[in-house]
Amino acid sequence: MDEQRAVTVGGPVAMDSMTPREVVAELDTYIIGQDEAKKAVALAVRNRWRRLRLEGELRDEVIPKNIIMIGPTGVGKTEIARRMAALAGAPFLKVEASKYTEVGYVGRSVETMVRDLAKTAVSIVEKEFFAQVEDVAALNAEKALFRAYMKSHAVGESGAVEVTAQGEESYRSAKQRIRRRLREGKLDEQTVEIEVNEPLVPPIGVISNANLDDLGIDLSEVISNVSAGMQQRLGGEAPGRRTTKKMTVRAAREMLIREETEKLIDREAIGREALYRAQDMGIIFIDEIDKVCGSYAASSSGPDVSREGVQRDLLPIVEGTTVNTPLGMVRTNHVLFIAAGAFHVTKPSDLIPELQGRFPIRVELGSLGKEDFVRILRLPKNSLTRQYEALLATEDVTITFDDEAIDEIAEVAERVNMKDQNIGARRLHTIMEKVLEDISFEAPERQGAQIVVTRELVHSKLADVVKDETLTKFIL
């Protein structure tokens, strides 16, 4: 892969256009606090961009600096990694370490995470390729739909235009009128017959997908390859590939756009780019890494499905190995791994030494307090207050939150987290839903209303629940 391509490939924001400081500033618009973790992730992704600018053997020698995030639930560990991946246009996969088992036990093999990452990369690249051809595909689909409509509808039938020598309109103007009505969606509910592609082999529902995944076999890819091979041998369309279906104009338009898009894109190019993204830009977020520590097993009363064995199976994936995927052989040498866990009962040093050494960067995320909750409710682009304002605006109800109400919500969240289990910012979702439950329920009957959420309203909705510890545990 040439240097120019390696430098310019990127997602929504090319990493060469943003410094780590600017990346952290962008993350600040969505996530409050946790500056150390943001800085570590921004540097890790920037270093990958720097590596791609190197030449020769040195580029292969530079490995990613994997990260362990330590902190309680609900403080932003996953969100930081997810937002960073979206910013860089990198394939991102979140997995839970506790869902995997050692080889020989019933459960998922750790190699499936690499296959899932490859599928995620294909999805991202497909969207980008589709966006490049969507205008041409839509135009071609419109032409095909017009031809199908003219063929399906007899002259004079309901919804079509009378086209005869004695008619008021010429045949050409009639075609233009139908084309215009199709484009405007005025004929969407009428039916039309179109030819569509059908899979050569019907879906097989009796084969277990999990076992095929563990073997690195993609059943849909096998069926597609068999179909393509038969088509090539027969010198045209494979038998059973084309069939006529009757459907609404709206459904036909969507199906035709998909078919025209497939004709315009290069599947091999998508595969090559997706393979590159998975290997050199992929990010795998391994949550609950503390649940597979040895000390956790000793303190847990649940079954121990060889937690240390899971760590040893993870080790070659993190170190760098080659995994068979639907894209081909994917090397994990330059995949960035971010592990996270609360580490209440255990500590990172309880991981096996070999795995510890593969996560050289460790950042601790602090618990969230009242001031953090206030900022979370006010500042981010996607704050809960903005979400509820937008949702109720769809019912023509205007809702606003005064400062004292936000302070009260933040104070209750902090108090409940201290009394009960600390679930961080997720507590705000429960409290906000409880405060706005009646307003949301009555919104369709209060169109045009302007509602201000005050401290008194918050207090009236939560006072009894907060006082009663039993209710707190069940409701908040």
C-alpha cells in the first residue's frame, strides 16, 4: 500500500487535519470530564496516523500502544472509544470479555471478535461507496421503474394516463406526466411488476451460525460464490436468479436502487479497503476485562469457565496473529485494543503478566459528582435535556429546564449513587424519565403547551422515592 493512500484514507474527519488537542476538544462536545482518558485515546489514534507516514520495515515495527481504562460503570469509558473511532472513520467493535470462553468449552471463541471487526469494516466502506454512486443509482432506478410502470399498467387503467391518438395529451407528454408523478411519489401506493434477483440457494435455517463463525466460514459468502460460479459457467444469468414480483411502487423503487447500486460499485475494491481498515485502523474495545482476572474468580460464587484460559486465548490476538475472516486473512498486529473494567474486586496486576505487558497505557476515570452531572445535562450536543426537548417538540410541546431544576436532578443523582450502587451518568436517564413521565404521557393532549421544569416539579416527582430506600432501589 503506497504512502499517499495510507495518509489520505480516513473517515468523516481525516486525522491529518486534527491535532490531538483538537480531537480532545471535539470529544468534549459529547463527553464531560475524563480528560486523561481522552488524551490517551487521541494520542493512540494519532500515533497510528504517524505510523502510516513511515516507510519500509520501520512502519511494520511500530505497534499500537494498547490502553486499559479503569473506572466504575457509567463514567464514559465506552463512549470515549466509540466517539474517537467515529471521528477517525475507524471500524469499532465492542465486546465483553466475560462472553468468551477458553477453547474446549461451550461458548464464543476469541477469534470471532476479529471476524466481527472485519464485518464492521465492510459495513463502513460499503456506506462510503454507496454514497459515491447514490445519485447515479437513483437516476437509473427511476428509469427502470418508469419502464416497469408503463409495462405493468394498461392504457386507461386507474392511475395511468389515457394515451390514444384521440386523447387530450400526446404520448410524449403523457410519459412526462407519469414520470413526474413517479418522482413526486404520487403513485407510490400503486402496484408494479419488476424483475428482481433471487438467491440461487434458499436460506438454510438448520445450520448453527455460531459453529460456522468459529471455523471462519461465512455461509452467505459460500452461497454467493456458488451462485457466481454457476452463472459464469452458464454464460449469463444463473437459473432462478431472476423472477418477477408484484409490489408497490415505493417498495420497487427501494429494491431497484439497491440493484442499481450493486451494479455500480466494485465489490473487490470494497473488500480491499475494508481489509485495510480492519488491519490498520480497527479498534476493539474489550469491556469487563476485570471479570476474567484470577482474583475475581476466587471471589465470585459463579462458575469459573477457566478465566485465565480466556486471557491466554486473548493474548495472541492482542500480540498479533492472523485470523481467517470473510475478507481473507486479517492480521491483528496493528489493531488498537482498548480494555476497560471497574476493577472493584481485582486490579490490573491480577491479569497474567504477558497480557499486562500488551497494555502499556493505563488511565483511571474518576467517579462523577453533582457538578459533573450538571455539566452533562447542560453542555453536550446530545445532552438529555436537548433530547427530551426535541422529542416533545414533535408533539408541539415546548419544554425548558431552569437552572434550579437541573441542579436538583444532579443532586438527586449524586445522592442515589452514593446510597445505592454507583452507576454514574446512567442514573440521570432513570431520574429524567421519572420526572418527565406524566408530561410525556399527556403530551399528545397538550399540543401548543409551554412547560417549564422547575425545582419544585422535580422535588414533587422524586421526594417520596428518594426518602424511601426500598423505592429508590426499585425505581431509581
